[in-house]
Amino acid sequence: MKGIRLPDRASISFGIIERGEELPMHRRNGSVSFLFLLDDSRGIGDLIERMRSFNPVLILALLLILPLSGFAEGIRTWTSTDGKKLSASLIHADSTSAIFKIKGGREAKVPLTRLVEADREFIAAKLKAGKAFEISPMPEQTQAPRELDVSGGPRVFTTPHFQFETDQDVLRGFIAEAARVYEGTYYALNGLPLGLEFSPPGGKTHFKGRFMNDAAFDQIANSKMPSLPGQRVVGLYLGKEQELLVPYSSLGAVRRSGRLSLRKSSDTTTLIHEIVHQVMHEWLPVIPTWFSEGIAEYISAVPYQNGRFEFKHAERGLLERLEKQHDANGRVTGVIPPSSYFRKYLPGGEAEEKEEEQNPLETGILTSVARQAGPDGWTGHVSEYRDAMLTVYFFLHLYDQKNPGAPVGAYLRMVDSSMDDTDKVRDLLKEFEEKRLAYNADVDRFNASLDKFRAEVDAYNERVRIHNQEIRDGVPKEERTPVGKEPVEPVPPGKLVVPPEIEAASSGGRIDLAAMVKRASLPGLLQGRDVAFLDETMKEAFAEIGLEIEYR
């Protein structure tokens, strides 16, 4: 008789897949009504006949409600799935439809399913490059309602979009003035061409703010972030708690008749900066720090008064901020080149980033501070806020002067869209994790069965050896050692299939959902231009408004 050859032991079970920070659920922008809608049952050619009979006065009235800016390109011939042709320029598109400008300046909405594959691919490429989104115009100014409804007191107050708590009794006028800043900032963010829909976190009805004495604030601030020599934290948005903390001293509060009140002449720049973080909470985990801090600095520098932000005077606000807070009189030195913000997310960027992290002194910041930098290298140095503000201003006002704000709007729309993609990856990860754990349990059971099988095989082979020896020794058949049945080899578990979306996201390593969003949304800001020319472009653009930029 022959013994049994042992099979190999099962391979080691799959390890846990690492994931980046969990992304918040977010709301998508609502649909927009347009002048014409071609449903799936009617071709492009039918549009012409319908427009000939359309009331021209009504056309004019309806066109007035359409966005005033976008990415309209040159005329192109589009083909429907039924072979009809249409000469038109693409204004903007989304994943389901496209808006075209046809002869006479009239506009039409066409479902992408009505276009041939080549046209759909053309539009998909435009969307991927951030060049086909609907972008609203840059406002001259935004204004919160002059009469705000403030209820509650003396320590808990509510306005249309915010709820405030204080650690001591305050006058209603204190809250009324502070609320005007909060609500004004909320309206400013909604008025900018950012393409986002802002809402309180976690399904709440109001954003939450807390005012407190300086000692209590400093204790919390020091526990949350490192201190920098010569700098003091004057406002803090806590992402986990989803509330904004501001000390009374940052508001210019004064005590009157035993209660605090807010001077109307108080400097509100810090408060505005932190409110921007609070309102944009949903996107903070996935947008780079330079952008989140830069847009907060930018808005806080825009001339503000009584709930009104004057974006038409943003240039004046920028120059005044640079002069007052950064001692810049027409010249700014040691500026971080904007291209460095994108280096990590370009081909080969990961290696460059690691090399930079090993040389913190190249940033011109003390090593002790550089060691405390966040995951994207942000240290909180005052010059970083300045440089981030300059870069955001550049992309909002100077990078595309024909469509101010369009690059930032396209960028944030792509961030929003990419969050949808990462939501899908996250769901796949959750599903795959359950399968992975079940597979590992199957592997453990198989390996245990294999150990048992190995012992049974050894015992069986030993009986075979003895039985064969007894045959050679002439032992009668009925007296020989019984061999018994051969052990049954256990069946190994089937192969665990990793979804291709997870393989693509991991690239064989750690899955970082936030990095996926940052990498996918970068084209929105660049608008097809080479990042290598970004530094010189920004330098020349600021020179045209009388500001000399010198990079570090």
C-alpha cells in the first residue's frame, strides 16, 4: 500500500486594508431648470422646429434667469443617436445632460443618452478636466437680511442658520451684532461661485457656536493644537464636535451694566475666518489645508460692514490685509510657490513629498515647529495663511479673468463629485471587509482541518508501514494491523476576489480616500494648464494689480 502525500498549508489570510479618514455624507446640488428639455423620445432635429414656434418674448424672459457665466467653447457639430446633426457650443454639462448654445444665442438641454458615443466621450473628457461645469457669476456683493430674527437668551440664542451658547449672560445686542457676522458670512459663501450647497452637520437644523472667556478658550485651544512663538489662537473650529469656539476678547467685547456687549467697530476678521470653516465643514476632510485656510482668509479680507461683503472691492481688501497684517507695501517676499501645493498629487509627487518632509528647514520655519506639521505639511505659521490667501485670490480673480471664480467653482464641483466616487469605494470597502473577515475565518477553519488531516495522514501512513511490514514478515491476513479508510483531504476556500475599484484605489498599498479626492479634483483648478507655468502666471497676474511677488 502507498502512503498519502500531504498538501501544502493554506496561504496566510488577507491583512486588514488601511483606510484614510472617513468622509462625511454630503448633499448634492439641486437640479436647475433650463429653457428646453429634449426627452429620450425626441431627437435634436426636433428642437429647431419647436424653437421656430416659440414665443420670442418668453424666450428672452426665461434666458434672464440662466447663469451669466460658464465655459462656453467654440461651435462644434453634435450628432444624435438617430443621426441628426446640430451645430452648437457646449456651455456646461453634468453626468446626465448637456446645455448647448445654438444659433441666435438660444440654449437647449440635451440628455447625454441622445448623443452618439464620441460626443459623450468628448463631454466626459471636459468634465474630467473641470471645463464643463455650470458656474454662477462672481457677485459684486452679498448681503444678509438687515433684520435678523434673534430668539432666546440670556445664554442660548438662535438665528435662521446658527445657534449660539455663551458661558455668561450677554445682551441681545451682543448676539444681534455677532449673528449678523455669522449670517453675513453664510450668505457670502452661498453667493460665491463655489457650486456647493451648505447645510449644518449631522442633519442638524443650525450651525453651533460658543462664546467663552479667554481662560477657558486658551485651555481648549492649547489642548487641540500646538502653540507657535509670538502667536495666539483667537478662534477655533472643532471639526469633531462641529462647533466654533471664539473668546470674547477676539470679538472686542465690553462689559456694560454687568453684561457683555459687542462694539460695532470690533474687528471681525478672525470670526469670519472661523465661520467659513464651520459652514464648509463637510468638505474640510478632503480639501487641502492651504485651500480651506486660504478661502477663509480671503473672505475675511473682503471689505465687510453690517452683514455685507463687497467682493467688487476684494482687491482693495487684499492689499489692505497684506499691508496691515504682513507689512507688505506693494511687495511680498518668501511666498510659497502655488505649484508646491499640487506637487504631491502629480505623477511622482509622493516621492517628492517624502523627500521634502525630510528637509523641514527648507521651508524657513523652525524645526521644532515643522515637526508639528499636519499631514499635508501645514504648520500654522502666519506666512502660510498669507500665501494661501494669495493663492485662493489668484484662482478666484486672476487665473481666468473672463470667468472670475470659475476655476474654484469647477474645482469644488469636482471635489463634490469625487466624494461621490469615494463614497462608492467606501461602500465597497465595507462590503469587502465583511467578505474578507468571512474568508479569513474560512481559511482558519481550513488550516485547522489541515492540521487534523496532517495528523490523520501520519497515523494512516504509520498503519500502512506496519501493515506492509507484516506482509513481508508473513503475518496471516486476519492478524495484520487494519489500515482503515484513507483520510479525506479538506477542501480549501475559494479565491477571494478583490473588486477592481479597490485595487485601482489602493495601487497595491494604503487606500487614502481624501488623497483620491484631492488628486481627482486638481484639474478643476488648473483648467488644462501645465502646473509648471503656474508660479510665473501668478507672479505676472499680481504684478498687473501692483503687487510684486517673490517666492521663497
